[in-house]
Amino acid sequence: MPDTKRSYKRRQYFIKKEFQVKFILKFCLLIVFGAIISTGLLFLFSQDTLTSSFQQSRLVIKSTGLAILPSVLYTNLITLGLIAIAAIIVTLFVSHKMAGPLFRFEKELRNIGEGDLTTKVVVRKDDTIENMAGCLNNMTSDLHDKILDIQTEVKHILESASRQNAPKGLIEELNRLREKIASNFKI
């Protein structure tokens, strides 16, 4: 059987929506925790120093942590927003690269499980599960060949039994077996 590889370009980026949304949210939470820890550490380490500044034409001396806290919070919020947008885009594409092949893999496994031994799992080149898809295709091909051999053997035995005027019950049983193979497998 020739191995034909088709190239697929996915048009839908939310394939396994629940998986992808959880993946993105966990990544964004990690970024938020990083910003909180960073702000907390900066505030903590600058508590023991003093900073002077002018507010409404008056010289004010404050703890450095309190003096820079508003600027740090604004800077972190802006940075957090930009990084969150970038993280959402990146994790969407990364999760898409994982979820897409898995979605296709599940669909093809269902077909094989239903007895369609002509099914070939086709994934994009360099997809995460390309090697697994190849192994599954080899397994399906081997099963196809084995079932085909059994079907051919049953056919030969049936023909031989018919020529030798075998008991009607045996011929009926062999026909039932042949029909069972044909109804359970697409080969």
C-alpha cells in the first residue's frame, strides 16, 4: 500500500476548547503570580530605604517602597496586559498544535474501533504525534491483512466444503462466519 501524506492546514484554532482554555488560563495565572511576586519582592527590598520627591511644591521624604509602588503597579499592569495578550496567542497556537492532532487521532481511532481497517491516520508533518500515527497505521494495516487472510481462508474452506458436499450445517456456519467478518470489518 503506498503511503500517501496529505498536508492539512487547520482553519479552526479552538479544536478542543475546554483543554485549550484551561491551558491558556493556567499560563496566564502563572504570569499574574510572577507579577505579584515581583512587585512584592521589589516593595519588600526597598522598604529600608528612603526616597525624596516633590509633591505639590513640597519636598516629601518617604519609604522607597511606598514612593515607587504606584509606578511599579502601573508598569506591571501594562506589562501584564501586553504579556497576557502575547501569552494567549502563543499558548493558543501551542495548544492548537497539541489538540489538533489529538482530535484527529481520536476520530480515526473511533473509525478503526468500529472495524474500518482502511482508515489511515494522517497528521501534518512534524505534528506531535506523527510517530504514533505511523505506528497506528502499521497496526491497522497488519490487522487489515490478517482479517483479509482469515476471510480468504474461510472463503476457500467454504468453496472446498461446497465441492465435497459437506453437511449443510457446516456450510451455513461458514457462511455465517464470512458474513460476520464482512459486517464487522471494512477491509
